[in-house]
Amino acid sequence: MYKVILVDDEDIEREGMAAIIPWESLGLTLVDMAWNGFEGLEKIKEKEPDIVITDIKMPVMDGIQLIRRVREEYPHIMFIVLSGYGEYEYTSRAMELGIRHYILKPCDEIRIAEVLSKVKQELAGRQEQKKTEQEYRNVYRLMLPHVKERILENLIEQEKLAKTDEVLLEKFLENVPKSFLIVTTRSQKNFDQLDGFVLINILEELAGNQNVYLSAARGNEIICLFPATERERLPGLLKKAHMEYRKYKKTILCSAISRDGGINGTALLYGQTQELLRLNDIPQQQEILTYDMRPDADGSSWMIVDYTQIRSAQAYDTLLFEIYAAYVKMGLRGFSGEQMYKVFQAALEFLFGKNCGIRCEMHLTEADPWLLLENVVESCAGHMHLAFSKGKEEERMRQLLYAVYKNIKNPELSAQYLAREVLYVNEDYFGRLFSRYTNEKYSAYLLRIRISLAERLIVFNPELKVAELAEQTGYPVDGQYFSKVFKKRTGMTPSEYRRTIMEKSDFYSNGI
């Protein structure tokens, strides 16, 4: 039953209503009465009724003052106002306070019962709405981790979000810093549902629930989206998380922390953690992995495999350049053929799915690392619809491009040398075929890719000497001619270009 308090300074009116209204049959209980607003307020605080019937004009504290005071502390209490003729000013002020139920004095039993029935229906409606909202909140609370997991997985896979997910993502990330990082924690075995729940709970407890924006469990990985502002404390926090998780399950965990980026670059950030995890055994295993390399303009060129550039490649020769650049970076790091194989294998799986991998066996690529590069390029080209069509000239052009990169370190790599000594074709035919495919003369093309490769390698490792850069890009090892060509192409010497990279590194590391 709903509780009612009656406030009226006229004893006859108050006692009369208490006696004549069939409270019980209306599903109501009159719990108390008061003769003015002040007394009524005290009894309302004591009894906390659902409904208050109050006269509007009373001594000490009138009905308007009572309504205002009660609304401050008990906004859910509903009021029925008793008013007499000529009290329009009071009535209008009550209406301004949102009061919608009035009874004109002297009171009529039937009218009072009608109004009370309406108020009771409104209270029942409120309760039903409150119950529905609570049920919705409970469902939302239970579904929220699954929703966040789906959104994060879509961002990682670069799939278009549904409209509802776009709205939810905007809601999740409103009023927060717009720079993020990805942490991927990998276990030796797959996480089951309980394992994932436990580890995410540990991370949320240590980092603060508000700092784990999104999370997802995928196989043997837990992926979390953090604000970039948490970078400094994350390594220590993750070590604690690993230690706490080991109390629950005896297993070794490894966590990789990406660089910073925007929400639209989530796939790239995830790719960075994958690369760190893949390289974890080169040269030794570590528990927490981070990039300690200089940033470049788009945050990806210092990676061994530049996923962004590969995905955006629009032509076969562009794709070949990106794969070759990764190949050279791994060579500079001293990777074995087996290590290169593992990196490229994981890269193909990340780019195109778990069933997409290198077609030739590892032992074959150990004997001939160039076979590995060709296999990776052809696999990527096939998935990206950039492969050459099957024709004599197309196959000749494919061989020509591979010949360029296979011999790019040769300072004598002229069109004449390639045509006569490598491909055994007429030099004029070579030039026409090359220009028709690339819309560029061979000499201009070779200069462009050599200098572009040099730029990538400087960003990848600013400590490389000019002589090493010259050797990797097919110029005499004294570096003088290379420096001259580099400056003519870029407007800077290699040393000046390196300095800009180092300055940018200081800019980022100082948090500016």
C-alpha cells in the first residue's frame, strides 16, 4: 500500500477527510496528519510517505514552502494540493513547481477518491518504469564487456562499426584524452572465458576501471585500450598483473605496449604489439615489451613491417618496395632466415587472416632467403588483387622488378646491365616495357626507390652510418656520391635528415 500524510490547518477539514476517505479500499494508508507545513515537514522526514495531501494556505509554513522543502530531499513524493476560492496566486505558484493534482475546498469525497486513484496510477507507472530501467541497467551491465569486446575487435580488424556501436564508442570515449595505446598480453595457452575475465579484472583493479577503455580476449591474448597518459606506469602495473595472475594460474605471461595513436589507428597499434611479441625471442625473452625507437611522421616507419603502407599499396611495385624494406630492416638486425620466416608468416596472418601464410617451407627459405621475399610479395599481391595477370610480358615485368631489388646494392645497376647481364633481353625492349608499366623512366625509378629506402632506414635506425646507407642502396661505400644524390633529392644531407629524426625523437620523449 502507498503511504499518505495529510497536512491542513483546519481541524474539521483534516479530521473529516481522514474519516470519510476509504483509504484501505483505495490501496492507501493514512500514516499521519499535521496542522501546518512545519509540522508536516517533520512528519514527512519521519514517515517518508508516497503521497502528501496539503492545504496551500497555512500558518508558520504554507503549502508552497512545504512543497519546495520536500522536493529538495524527496523529489519522488507526489503532492495533491487543497485550495479554496480566491487562492489563485498560490495555485499558480504550485503549478510552477510542477504540481498537477488539485482539489477544491470544501472537499468532495468522490472527487478526492478520483484524484487519489490517478495519483496511485502514476505512482504504479513510476515503479514499473523504475523496474524496467533497473532491468535494462542490469542487462546493460552484463552485456557491456561483450559490447566493448566486439567494438575493439572490429577496430583491430578495421571493420566498419555498426551505427549503434559508433554511438556507444563515442559515449565510452567522451571527455577522455584522444591519444591511446594498446596493450596485448599473451599466454602460453588460450584464455578461456573465466581466465580472460580474471586477467581483465586484475588489470582494471590495478590501473583503475576508468583507464581500461576497451578490452577483448582473442585466443591466447588479452587486448586492452588504455589512455596514452598511462604509459609511464604501465610496465610496473603489468608486472604486478602478471604476478597476481600467476597466483590464479601457473603460466607465463608477456605483455607488449604499443606506441601512441588515435582511435582510428587501433589496428596499427595492435600490429605494433604483435610485432613486439613475434620478436620476443630475438635475442632473449622479456616480460614487458615496449618500442624504444624514434617516432616518424605517421608512427609506423620505424616498425619492421609497415602494415599501413602495405595495406595502402595500389600497385605491385609499391607492394614490392614495402616488403623489401622490411626484408632489409631484418637483415640490419641480423635476423636469421628462420626469424625472417616467422616475422613474415605472422605479418601475413595479421594482414589477411589465420589461414593466410607463406606457401614454401622454412628450410627452403633458409637456403634461399630471396625465395622468402618473393613468396611473401606474391601472397600479399594475390590477396590485394595486385598480382600480374598471366601473360608473357606481365611475367617479364615481374621478373624485371625482382631483378631490380635483387641487384639494388650493385652500384652498376644500369638498364643496360639488367637487360644484358640479368634478364638477357634487348635494352630498348627493356626500356619500353618498363616505362609502359611504371609511367617512369628506369633511371628515375631507381633513384626514387634508392633514396626512399635510405629515408626509411634512417628513420628505422638513425645510428646507421652514411657508408652503411650507401652500401644498402647501391652507392659507393665512401658515401660522398650518395650524400650528394640524397641532398639533391630530399633537400638535406643524410646527416641533416638524421638530425631531424633525432630532434623529433626528443620532441616526443619530452611529451611536448
